[in-house]
Amino acid sequence: MKKVLIADDEESGRILIKEYLKNFPELVLLTEVNNGVDAITEINRFKPDLVFLDIQMPGKTGFEVLGHLEEIPQIIFSTAYDQYALQAFEVHAVDYLLKPYTKERFAKAIERLESGKNDVATLAQSVIMDKEEYPQRVLVQQNKKLVTISVADIIWIEAYGDYSKIHIENATFVSNYGISGLEEKLNPASFLRVHRSSIINLEKVHELHKYGKAYDVTMINGDVVRVSRGYMDAIKKIMF
């Protein structure tokens, strides 16, 4: 059994969480609050195991609440703002529910709670990638930091084991998403899979070379990407 507290200034948000909690009898709701000041008081009083925490609340933000707690419980953020996702996972949040979310998405957060897994880069990236049909930015590794880059700046993407290398002008970054996961999220009007290990941005193509029955694509940064036989028809249809 886990003791639960809800801190959300929107009544509709608290009602939704309570409704979804009905499917998890092992999670017992102790109380709910609608502002950051009361959240600090009640969390320190009840010592819950799990808190569903909004970020933008009267009195104190969700992050400010965490700074005033005697003990830090497990945290699942529930918010309408995606820009705090990386910060949320850096304070070891279990998950980041982006409103509005479904019962199925809530269940995934509970699964994550039980598994104890907390991969900062993967979780933060999933928030960014899931918000829009075709996201405008992606999260990548830069030295020891995680930064976002614009999708429009991507020249081509290269498979890198379970990860991907994203090439932009004069730089290469590593994404925690595999190449197939990125392919599903990127706009097919701009990005084309030309090899099992390569995706190109059609707007960044400089030249297309034919060698017998094979093709190579030269990108604007000078990189040459091979088009495999299985993808020939797709690139012919778009380029000619």
C-alpha cells in the first residue's frame, strides 16, 4: 500500500487523478490541496509515499514545494506545461503527466512507479516527442548536458545502436531515441528513410548521384548518405 497526496490548483485536475486512482486500490489517497503552501504543510504532516504534483500553483510552485519538504516522496508531476520536463526528471520525478492525459497514460506512470526506472533523457524526450504530432524540437546529449535542438536544423540521422546520431551543420549529437522511433515522430513530408540506418531531411539535400542502379545523397554539410535498394522507389518518387 502507498499513501498518496494530490497537489493541484485545478479542481478538474484533482478529480481526474482521483478517478484514475480507482483502478489502483494499492494507492490510498490521504488528502488533496490546491496550492503550494498547503502542499508543503500537508506533505510534511502526512509523509505520503507518492505525490501527484502540479507545477504552476498559487503560493509556491511545485519545484519550490520540493525545496521545503522534510522528506522527499516519490513525485509524479501533473501539469499543462512541457517546458519543465527535463527539470522535473533532474529532481528524480517518477513521471511527468502532460495535461490532458488519458487513463492509459496514467497507468504507464504507475507502471514506472513500480519499476523504479528513471532514465532522465528518455523520459524527458518522451514528453517533448509526445506533445505534438510532429515535434519541432528533440532532446539530445551534449557532453554531460541534455539540450534541445530544432527539428528544422537536422540534416540527417544515423542509427547508433539503440540510439541515434543527429547531424546538423558543424555538429553531431546523440539522441536516446532509436532511428525507428524518430522516424515515427518526424514529418514524412520532410524526412525520408533511405536506409535501415539513415534518415535524410529532404530540405537539406545538395545532390543526388546515381551509380548504376544505386544512389548516393550528398547533404548540404558534405556528408554522403547511401540509399539502399529497399528504399529506391521512395526516393525516386520524391526527387523526380
